[in-house]
Amino acid sequence: SYKDEIMSLEGGFGMHDTARAREYHLDGILNGIDIEEWDPSKDPHISHPYSAANMTNKTGCKQTLQFLLGLEQKPDTPIVAFIGRLAPQKGVDLIEQILGWLLAGDHLGVTGDVQLVMMGSGDGHYCEFLKNAEAYNKGRVVGYVGFTPEMEHKIIAGADILIMPSKYEPCGLPQMYAQRY
């Protein structure tokens, strides 16, 4: 649990002794989302509303996302998405390390047939990584530096896979949004 994590040497970042000393006062507060705002059947930000009972319009959301972001129109190619703050904590460095492998594939079954959409703002190094990743992989990678709630909805609705390589965090909101879409 997050409580256990912040009491550890690795997760407490210098505050672990204080957290341990006050363990009986610690509790976890779970994240939650507005399920009305994050409902793909009523979302005003997406092009093709859909529901768990009828997923046919999800394809339309994917096609719209590919068009809006300048990705190749490839309905059978999975879109992998990352939405988050551009900081080491969020694991952006891990995406940076595996980008070449992800796009090229390997002999173990990774085909390289993928599109990657990354959206966020933060550390200058990672902003440059997003820009360069897109510049060198036009049509396959989008590095959206910045953030808008409308684009977040479009990405979540159109993506096939959400990656959140966060190094430490109990639960992020994009994961919860993606579960609804």
C-alpha cells in the first residue's frame, strides 16, 4: 500500500522515519473520478460516443485521433498512449529508453507496428524528447507538449493501450479514466 511505501527507505524520500513514527495516524485516500465527465457514451469531447455494451464507435474515435494528430490512418495498428507530467517520477525516461525497440520490434514478438501518442508538460529534457520523437517518426509518434482536458479525452477514447510507467504512485487518474473507455 502507499502507506507502506512512504514508510520505506526507498519510498519515504527522507521522511520514512517520521512516517513510521506516526504510522497510527496514517491512512490512505483513494483517488476517484467523476464518472459523468468520464463516460464515453456522453463525452462531448469525443467524435463518436460509445459504451461498454456497444463498442463499435471506438473505431471512429481512433480514426479521428489519427487524423487530428497527423498519424497514419491505420485502423489495425495499436495506438499506445501516455498522458502525464514530464518528470522522472512518471517514468518518461523509461519510454525514452524503449522507444527504438518499441518502433522497430524484436525477435521475441514485438512487431514494431505501433503508433505512440505522448502528451504532457514539465521537465525541459522530456519536452525535447517528445518533440524529437515526433520529428524523427512522423506519422507514427506524436509528442504533444502541453495539456488540454479536451485532448486528454480524445486520446483516452482513441487509444488502444494506455501506458503509465510511473516509478512510484499509488494510482493515477488517467488509469482510472482509461478503465471507463
